[in-house]
Amino acid sequence: MTTDAATPTTVTVRRAADAQPLISAADLPPARHFIDGTFPEGTSPDGSPGRVIDVIDPSTENVIARIPEGTAGDIDRAVAAAAGAKGRWARLVPKDRSEVLHAIADRLAENTDLLVRLESANTGKPLAVSQDDIGMTIDTFRFMAGALRANTSMAAGDYVEDHLSVILREPLGVIGVITPWNYPLLMAAWKIAPILAAGNTLVIKPSEQTPLTTLKFAELVADLLPPGVVNVVNGHGPETGARLAEHPDVDMIALTGSVASGRAVARAAADTLKRVHLELGGKAPVLVFEDADLAAAASALKGAGFWNSGQECGAACRILVHESVADRFIGQLVDEVRSLVVGDPRSGEDVEVGPMVSKAHFDRVTGYVERARNEGARAATGGAALDGPGYFIAPTVLVDLPEGAEATRQEIFGPVVTVETFADEEEAVRRANDVPLGLSASVWTENARRGHDIPARLDSGTVWVNSHLVLAAEVPWGGFKGSGYGRDLSVYALDDYSRTKHVMHHHGR
Ligand code: NAD
């Protein structure tokens, strides 16, 4: 360990000089559900306003909106609307569905600035992260608009004498969607775009903490879609999410969220045997071999470990470095991490790390750091909460962890990376795979054999070589093991949200 890396640093939260808020009241979407093409008044079965959920800006701790807390009855109404709309939407030919998706992309692009500010106000995420989110949201709609017109399948033909086989690809019907708070609109888009592209209708329940951009999406595209094709119901997971998962008229349930919610959703879906699509947690191993370009790795991992303040399922959070280069690499990584700009999103476009999304999540992340210290770990940099208001934590690199320490095995989901060492390839692969999650991983090496061989041995849905956290709409995203099943993005998502039917014609005489 270098002396430099062991020196603690003082991190301060950059604040905006004026108290100018990111959004005004006029920017907010209607604080209602969106059902059958409208934002209906009243939320409870008797039409009364019902209970509300406070929506908080985590960089100021101010309440910025109040949204209705949905009920099972709201879900039932939304599912009925989606079921009523599914026949007409499914019958549209690909070209017509494609035009609607392109129109949605255009509408979002026209409103990029508003969506960026709304997303940052609700999540505290740096503006640069929101800009990336909204850019990828638009690109996801554009990709799906194109891909749905280029479906491929096995050739129609006689596979049994005098029997012609034709494979049809059909929509499933009504899809239930449940999204998390870390990328509210982007995770919604990863579901909505392929679900609509494949000819389904949907009901989405955004995270109760971050509903604003999903509601704004509904407001912005309401005139582009037939009523009932997209419906949004606000509310908590155990009530509205659970009802969506168990609902007999929902043909498939797609969740992006934690492993615990994934289990709950799969259980709730079991009685109706509906299809389940789960994008769950990650604990990405990052294998840095002795032949790697260490400076390039340290620089890239500053981004990939702390993007979205580490609240990222693919974050480069679990670094395993060859023992012969560990001191040098940790020194370089710590220098990089100390250069991160922590701040309120209003304080400049160069802010790189924002607050945790909520007080509860802040407590969760600081709890992990505290327990890691109790297990013998040392913060080579960071390791402390930062002064409020807002739920800020200093970018942290934990070293000297005993093998199997909690911080190296469980998803922390904050600005915290751990660094451990390995002695050889076998140990690197064994330890990389030795967690129940398998979403993504990266391998850092200049050796071509390793660059192919090690990814093939890792239990991860995505493996980067000399890179980390680079995504594109054309390529699939999804996990193995406890990270779930099903694929977002790419034509694989279109497959997931549709069904194949074999039609066989006997034409013998
Ligand atoms: P969460 O599981 O707490 O919440 C996700 C959604 O599930 C919310 O809308 C919530 O209301 C709902 N929910 C909670 N309990 C439910 C239940 N019993 N039934 C139905 N719905 C329920 O997750 P979060 O804290 O919002 O998001 C962080 C998690 O999401 C992390 O674990 C992260 O790794 C994961 N994530 C995964 C990916 C991926 O692509 N694999 C992407 C982003 C986030």
C-alpha cells in the first residue's frame, strides 16, 4: 500500500451558489395515475383522493411533489384498460407500430432538457448522468422502432412430407412492468419500447420514490398512443406491484429491482403461471491482471465504479487485482477517485457524484461501510458520510478486506468499491464467480488468450474486456444466477415479449 493511498482526504459537497430549483411547478406531470389515456381524478374506489406519497429531492431533502398512493383497485382498472386496448394495438402492421415508436422518440427528444432536469431533481443524479439516461431512452425507442420491422425466423417449409410449417410471432397481450429508482425513465424505456414494439399493451408501476419522469412520459406521449396501450399506476411494491404480478389478466410481469422483490414477484406470478422477466441486482467482479494497462483501468473504473453515484446494477464495485501490481494499482485508483466532483446537480454540468436516492438508502450504504470497517477493512479514500442537506457519501475505496467480507459479497449500491488481491488465474475466476449474483464483469489484460478465455469462464450476462459499463441498444443486457433471467435491449428483448406459434398446413393430395 502506498503512503499516499493511505492518507485520508476531505471531500466537500459542491452546492449551487443560488437557490434556483432545477424544476418549476409547471414542469411537473399531473400528480395522478394515467389510465386509459387520461389522468383521472380520484384514486380510491369511492373516488376520494386517497393517500399520497411524498416525492423528495435527495440533494435538498425538499418535498417536490405528492403523488397518489395507488391501490389494487387502481391496478385492476389499468389492467382492464390495457386488456381492452390489446386487440387493436396487436393488429397494427409493423410499419404503423414503428411510426408510433419513432414519434415517441421525437417527442422525448424535443423535451430532453425538461426530462433531464426532472430526472435530476427527483433522483439527485448529476446532470451528465441524466443527459446520458435520456439520450439512451430515446435511442431505445428508435432501435425498437427499426428492429420490429426486421423480425427473423426459421424458413417456412415442409419439414414433414406434405406439411408446410409456418412460424408466427405474436404479442403476449398485457404486460405488467415494475421499475426501480436508479434509472427511472431509462429502465421504463427498456421495458416499454420492446413491449410496444412486439405488439403488447402494458401497465407500469414506477418506483414510489421516482415516479415523475414516467408520469411525464405518459403526459408527453398521450396523444401518440391509443387509450389503454400504456397505463401508469403509482404506489408501493407490496400493494400495487404485487397486484400487478398476481393479476389473472396480466400475461407477463417484468421487474427491474432487487433480488428480494424479484423473489416476491416470481412467487406472486406463480399461481397464474404467467411469464416472468427479472433484471435484478449485480456485484460485478473486475479482474485486473498483472499485464493490464493499470492507468487505463484505474481511469475507466473511476467512471464505471461511481457512475450514478454507484447506484448502478453493473457498477465496477468488486475489484480483484493481481497481488504483484496491487499497491501500484490501488495508488492510481485512489488518485482517480479523489478527483471525482461531488455535488448537487444544480451546481454544474461537471458534477460526477450526487447523493443517495433516499435517507433509507443512505443509511443502508453507510451501514455497509461501517460493518466493513468492523471486519477489518480500511478506507484508502472516503469512507464517510458528507454534510447535508442531502444524502451524500464520499467516494470510497475499501482495502484490506478479509476474504468473504460482507462488503465484497453483497450489493452495496453506493459510491463504494472494494479492492482485493488474487495470486493466479484460477483464484481470480473462482472468486469472481463466488457470489450468488451474475449480472456483469470485466477483465483487464493485454494478453489475447486471457481476454478470450477468462470471459468464457465467468458466470455473468455481460463481460467487458478492457472496458466496463459500456452499453448499446443493439446488444442484450441481463443476468445469470441471482441476477435474474430475461434480456433487456436488442432483438432478444423482442423475443422475450412475444410468443412463437407453429402453424402446420397439410397440403398432400
Ligand atoms: P426494489 O426492489 O426495492 O424496487 C423495485 C421496484 O419493485 C419498485 O417499483 C418497488 O415498488 C417494487 N417492489 C418492491 N417490492 C415489491 C413486491 N413485493 N412486489 C412487487 N413489486 C415490488 O429495488 P430498487 O431499490 O428500486 O432498485 C435497486 C435494485 O434494482 C438494485 O438491486 C439493482 O441492482 C436493481 N437494478 C437492476 C438492473 C438490471 O438491469 N439488472 C437495473 C437497475 C436496477
